[in-house]
Amino acid sequence: MKYKKLLLSTVISLFIFTGNSFTAGISSEDNVSKYEKLYKKGALLIKQGKKLEKKDKIEKAKKKYLRAIKYLEQSNQIEPGKPDTLNYLGFALRKAGNFEDAEKFYLEGLKIDPEHVGINEYLGELYISTNRLDKAKERLKILETCNCEEYSELKNLINQN
């Protein structure tokens, strides 16, 4: 009888322990999966918005950016501090006309990854839009060695202003 109680106690303990760790694993995986889904939806809306802008459909593009913000804010709540998410949040907010919040997200992203190519380019574009050409040139200086299209795009915009 003593052994049956000990065996039963051990089985129950193992079940509880295994069950809890299994649940924790699912929860963590679900968060990563949910983050990725939300981030990808936001990123897709931004790409669609960019295409619409190229076709000079600015209002339709703006609607895409506003929808993207919602997905990206949710993904940022699940996995805060990811530079790519902060970059896209800044981009969508800037395109929606909210320069102040866009700048906050860009700067937050640069605290994590000061060399982030996208953030440096888009922050430079924001500085041009807000008549801070000297700050845009600082962003360009950081991109100087990246050998990337972001450098030449920002350089062209600076030269036009």
C-alpha cells in the first residue's frame, strides 16, 4: 500500500510538472508565431502602400499605412524592441503624417541597432520632410560605408533639397 501511494504521488508529480512545462512551451511558441503573423501583415501592407504611392494613389497608400500601424503596434507589444518592427512603425507613421511618433520609433530602434540601414535612411527622410537637413546629412554619413541603395536614395533626396 505504501508503494502504491508513493508510485501514485510520483506519477501525479510528473504529470503536473510535464504538463506545466508543456503548456509554457506552447505559450512561448504561440507568441513568436503571433508576432511573426502580425509583423508580416504590417510589412505586406507597407509594401502595398509603397506600390500605390508609386502610382500616385496617395490616399489609398495612406489607408494601407494606417492599417499597417495597427498590426505593427500589436507585434511590438508581443515582442518589444525589434529594430525592424520599430523601423516599419516609424515608416508607416511618417507616411501617415505623424512625424513626431515616427521619430520616436526610429530613435528607439537606433538605440538597439545604431547601424540599421532602413532606420537611418527613413529617419533621414523624416529630417528632410521636417526641414532638418543637417540631421539628414548625419544619417547619410552613417550609411556611407554600407554600399547600399538606401545610401544613394537618401543622398539623392538631400541633393534635391
